[in-house]
Amino acid sequence: MRLNLDRAGKKVVLLTSLSFLAFLLFLRFSGFSTASVVNFYNHIIKSVIFSASTDTFNALGMLLRPFAFVVMSLVFLTLAIAILAYFGSRKDVWRAGIISGFIGALFAVVLFPTLAGVFLAIALLSCSYASRFSGMYAREMKKWVNFRVGSSTAGKTLLIVNIIISLGVFSSILASQAQYESSFKEELKESVRTLALSLPGASSMSPEMLDERVESTTASLTGSKFFGAYITWLPVSAAFTTWIILEFLRNLVFANLGGLFTYLMLKKRQSYSAARKQPG
């Protein structure tokens, strides 16, 4: 297939690919991984314990701080979708969208050479459909078109992305369940230690006694039937947790952000076109 792109197509490829790359770099530097999802509840326990002597805002900051780069990465992913939606609402840029998706997928595999990275690559490739969605919405919508084209396109595209990422989390944990079980146990032990140190009288306890109690409590927890059932269902629970969080962010934040991006882009384009039509 010959990749003869016009000026608009080249802009689509350049801007969308750069946005995909920014998304992946922020996600990479965040240190977030499938293991982070597995240990999400341990992070909540630690945050609650460490925030006992702080106010509500500091406590929320402590809880959400590790996810700041992840949220920032999703802003760039939404921007990439909005760029595809903007150009797709004006003309057919399907070929340019496919090329952008393949470039983003290549970046994903290079930066995340894991099974989860493969699903991330598929998710970015699926974003190519944003240009098709926006063209359809632009023809159908009559009111608030500039905003709704972006919000509807981002909403539908991110829904597909969220499904693929959740399937990636499920598959990654299922393929290495013993490894993630070990990781969860280690994090659980750290949570138990943190809780033990926060209790009255912990400072007078010898390190040996503290270690013994931590080991005993951890062994009691991990040896229970509840823990065994939790590990069995870990791929499902982790994927479901991922899905719930991503869907919450999609509906509350990123669908609307996509609408804002396309509104600004289309408004600027309309102002530029109106200025050109005015007699000199």
C-alpha cells in the first residue's frame, strides 16, 4: 500500500504520534505496572496509616500522588484521540490514523516489552478508529458540534481502550500468577509491618520481636481460605479494578477533556477561515 499523504495527513501522523509517545513516556516514568494494580489495596492501607496525623487534603495527596503521572499520561492519550477527531470531522484521514496507530503501537512494544505492552500496543492501534467515529458524529450532530464531536469520539474510543487494557491486566496476571502472588505477599508483609509500627508500644519492641510478629501475622493472613480465594480470583479482581477506575476517569474527566480539545481546535479553525474570507 502506497502511503501518499496530503498535508493534513502528515500533520495527523506527526501530532498523533508525538502525543502517543508522550503518553507512553509519562506512563513509563510513572513506574506504574500490572504489579501496581495487584498491590493497589496495599497502597491504600499504607496511605491510610501514614496519613493518620495529617489533614484530609494531605491524606488525599498521599493516596493519589503515585497516580499523578498516570493521569498526565492519559491527558496525552486523550489529546491524540482529539487530534484524530478534529481532522476526521473535516475530511477522511483514515489512512493517516492507521499509520499513527501503528507508530504508537511500535513505541508501546519498545517501551513496554511485556505481555501487557502488547495489549497496550493493540489499544493504541484501536485509537485509529477515532477519525472514523468523529466523521460519523460530525454528520449526525446538529448542536454543540465542536464539543460533542470530541467528547463522543473520546468516550467511545477510550471505552475500547479500557476494555483492551483490562484484558491485558487479566492476561498478564494469569500468565504469571505465582509471581504476582509473591509480590502481593511481600507488599502485604510491608503493610503489616507499617501497621505494627503505628500501634502503641511498638517503639519499645525489639526488632527481633517485631519481625516475629510481622511474620506470624502475615503467615496467618496468607494461610487463610480468604487469601487463597483472593489469589485465585486475582486476575479477575485486578482487571475489574482497572476497568472501574478507567471507566470512572473516562466518564468524569477524559471524555469531556476530549470535547474541550476539539472545541478549541475547531473554533480556532473556524476563526481562521472567517478571517481569510474577510475582504482585505
